[in-house]
Amino acid sequence: MTIDTQPPAAQEPDPRPAADAAAATARETERLLAMERATFEKLMFATLDEQRTTRRWRMFTRLAWLLFFVVLAWSLMHRGTASDKTLAHTAVIEIKGEIASGSDASAETVVAAMRSAFEDSGAQGIILLINSPGGSPVQAGIINDEIRRLRAKYKKPVYAVVEESAASAAYYIAAATDRIFVDKASIVGSIGVLMDGFGFTGLMEKLGVERRLMTAGENKGFLDPFSPQTEKHRVFAQAMLDQIHRQFIDAVKAGRGKRLKDSPELFTGLFWTGQQAVEMGLADQLGNLDYVAREVIKAEDVVDYTRRDNVAERLAKKFGAAIGEGAVKAMKGIPAIR
């Protein structure tokens, strides 16, 4: 019996598990790479979409600003061009609200509109559509003078049509027109001048407040509301008001002439209804805008020549001009003359 003393041959390991692990690793690596590619592609596409959106928005913004400036330029270039000069029409200019420098009814605004209307060969006549309680005699005087000058130069009729009121400085303007038309219930007249203010000297004494005003010039503190009014200052102010009142009366007489009825109350500052104004010669007859255009001027088509703020002017007033103007008015110490 033979005994084999040789050790058994070692068995070689099975290569299949290692191959399977390598294949799994490769597949996982490929899957991760695919995910990375997909994520990268998504990021790239998202970036491209964002860039396209940004470009589109930038283009839209630029086009919007371009359109804004085109409209702004058009409004600036065409401001005051009211009609086709070949067509016969009635020109209308509104005078509404307070007549004052810087207002919609300032002399600068109204005179510019009147010049455009008179220069337009298609305008057969001009109507001043008035609805104002009055205002500055200076602004009214400038408009009054310009109406008379333009009437003489262009030989065109000018009529005033009163809606709610034509009082004080508004009537100062109306008096320069050829004829004045009113509603029977309109308020007309108030041919007078006033200067108003307040005096706080008595209140200051009760409160124990001392006014310390230093001036260089004897009358520099004239009309100071915190100082007592002297007789000299009162007489001086009254003389100034009387002179402006006389200028007002002369302008009314020059415009209305013999149509004015003799009445002791005519120039006292009283005002009357439209019907009473016709009876007193302050107005010519009852009538409205359409009536005057159709029956008097004989040009039924109405074109508005009123100067109004364009886009730039509205923005300027909104963002600062109006605030500055209000501050200036608030700091003015001298009462206005109306």
C-alpha cells in the first residue's frame, strides 16, 4: 500500500466575481457620468434661457424708452399745432382757474395760445372760454393788451364766453374782446382790487411774544403782519390800490365803451348774474360756446388751442417743480394784489 505524501494542489480562485464587480463599477461610473452630463446640460440650457430672457427684457426696455422719447419729442414738436390751416374752424382758448404767473391761466400760456390761433389762417374767429374768479391784475393786463394788439393786426373777431364766472381779473380780460356772451346764471363783474393779510400784534401781546424786526430803510417792514400798521402805510397802500383800480376801470371803459350803463355801483367791486350783466352793459347777450361758433363766427367746427403741459412738463412738476413753487409761495411775506 502506497501512501501519497504530496500536499493537494491549490485550487485557483474563480475570476467571475471580480469580473462582475468590475462591470458593476464601470456601469456605476457610466451612470454617474451620464447624470453629470445631464445636470451640466440642464445648467447650460437654463443659463442660455436666462441669457435669452435677459436679452429680450433688455431689448424690450430699450424699445420702451425709445418709444417714450419718440412720443416726448413728438409732443414737444407738435405742441400748439391745433388744426389743419386749410379748414375753416373756430379757435377756442380756455381760461380757467386762478389767473396767476405759473398757472394754467398765466399770461405766458394764454398769450402763446392766442398767437397760435390768430396766426392760423383757418381760424375764422377766437373764443376765450372763461371760468375764473380772477387773479393777478398784472397777468390780466398783459392778456388784455395782447388781445387788442392781435385784433388790430389780424382783423379777426375775438369773443368771450363765460361759463361759471368771469370776475375781477377774468373780467379784465373779457373786456378786451369784441363781445361777451354769458349764461343767465354766470357770475360777472367784481371790478375792484383788494390786498388782504392778517395782523397778529394783539395776539402776540397776549401771548407775551416780542417781535424783533430789524430793517435798513424806514418802510422796509411795510405790511409785516407781526408789526402794527401805521397810518402812513395804510394811506400808501390805499393809494396804490386806487391806482390799480383806476387802470382796471379804464380798461373796462375802453373795451365796453357806450355799452356800459350808468350805475354808481358798476365799479364798486360788486358782481352780478349773467342776466343782470347784460342789462348793465357788462355783457352783450346770453350764449354758449356752440352758439357763438355756429351762429356768430359761422364756423361750427371747434378746435382747442389751449396750451397744456406735455409729458415732460407734467413729470417735472410732479418730481420737483411744483414742490419748489409751493415753497416759494409759502415763503412770500407780501400779500398778493387781486
